Amino acid sequence: MGDIWEGLEAAFWLIVTLDPELVQISLRSLQVSITAVAIAALIGVPFGAWLAISRFRRRRATIAVLNALMGLPPVVVGLFVYLLLSRSGPFGVLGLLYTPTAMIIAQVIIATPLIASISHQAIRDLWADYHDLLISLNTTKRQRMRALVWDGRRSLLTATLAGFGRAIGEVGAIMIVGGNIENATRVLTTSIALETSKGNFALALGLGFVLIAIAIAINLGIHAISGTEREGRW
């Protein structure tokens, strides 16, 4: 219990004094995670919508694989990206290993299946409601997807927030591809892991509380701006 109070006190003073290292680490965490989730949403939402309204062979198998990828082990993703970006890998010449870009790539791979799967489920329900109407209007597949995505935008926002939650809380993959380098690739989750390994539990708890506060603040802010709870589909 004492460690928890020490952690709360440490977090309070880190925030009140705007500790430069904390600010830098927090901004880097947000930069990496927000960029990764934006890219993942640009890939996952259209793919989920396309999957919901399309009919093709192996469709059920594709959906099953997509759902399975939601539980993709982050360390495996980290290892995969590491092998691609290492000097002996196919993209080693780009020199991206141990950079924020490598961390973004890993988080995109982790978040995209989650966003795509939730988007598919949301758009599938809307497609069941509007199928006859959109077919009768002789709309193209792109027009149907656009209409369904717009109508289901609040559910898709929830999918994006779920992807953000998984991305910003990730530690295994970004530790492998980022290296937890001070002033370069160190983020909140890797800092917590480092301080815990050093036995500095109070600071680790403090950083953990800051991470939770950031995640909650962003979620509340987006919900407030979009008016998710005031209107729209449940």
C-alpha cells in the first residue's frame, strides 16, 4: 500500500512540476500511438466495411483469420518487424530499426486487425438494415461503403479508440524494435518496464498513473467532441 501512495505522490509531483523528461516521454508516446492508430484506422475501417458488404469465396475464412489476428502476440509482431528492419532484413537499408518509425510500424500491425474486426461487425449490422435501400438506389460498392461508414461513424470511433488503447499500452513489440533508447525511443510503457526492473516501484507506479490519465483524457475528449453518448446508435 505504501508503494501505491508513493506512486501517487511521485505522479503528482511529476505532473505539477512538468518534469521535462516526463513531458518528453509522454509526447513521444502520444506521437507514436496517435500516428499508428490513424494509419491503422485508414486501413482497418475501409477493409472492415468492404468485408461487411462483399461476398466472395473464403470470406468466412478471411473473417476468422481477421478475428484471430486481434489476439496477435505483440512480441511476435515485434520480432517480425525486427527481422524486416534489421541490417540483414529486406528493409535494413532504410535504417529504421530503433527509431519511432519502427515503433509506429509495429503498433500499426497490432492495431489494424482490432479496428478492422470491430468495424466489420458494426458495418455488417448497418448493412443488414440498409441493404435493400442501397441496392434499390443502384449505388456502387464505394458509395455503399461511404454511406455505411458515415452512418456508423460513432461505432467506428469506438473501434478506433479500442485500437488506441491497445497501441498506447503496448510494451513488448516496441521494446524490441525501439530499444527503449533515452531521448530517442523511450515511451511511457517502456519507462515503466525499466523503472520496475530497477526496483523503482514508486516512479513506475507514477508513470503508470500518468499513462492511465492520458488514455482516459483522450477517450473522454473524443467522446465529448463527437457527442457519442448524446445521440447515435447504441
